[in-house]
Amino acid sequence: MANDEKRRFPRFAGSFDVKYFLDDELVEGQTEDLSVSGAYIVSARIPLTQRVLTLKLYPEYSQQAVSIEARVARVKDAGFGVE
């Protein structure tokens, strides 16, 4: 993150396994960072911006997945940012 980049909430490095469906295909990825309002996810399949996804995050400290609905806000490099 650039020093001059302004965000409402700070980002924290955090690597969680993520699973989501894209065009009826189960896709796996990893979070690279997280904040209160979003996350950056690295994945082999990148959805289009504005797409709404149901993400399942798998924290290593829990047996339960956390399910969230998020909108793809930006696509960059090998991943995408959701809000």
C-alpha cells in the first residue's frame, strides 16, 4: 500500500483460504490482506468488477468457515479487492 493511499480502515496482513463459485465452478484462493471493509484475494480465476460473490473464508484457528457476501471493487495483478 502506498504511503499516500488513504483508507477508512487499516489493512492487516492475513492469509485465509477462500472458496467461491464463479460461473458454477468452485474456485479457491487466499486472502492477502483484510480490513473491516474488505479484503484482497489472490486467485487463479478473477471475477469481473461489480460482481457479487459469496465468499467462504477458512480461518486456521476454526473448524467453521465464515461466509460473507462481497462485491468485487477492483481487479489488480493476480487478484481482486472486495468490499
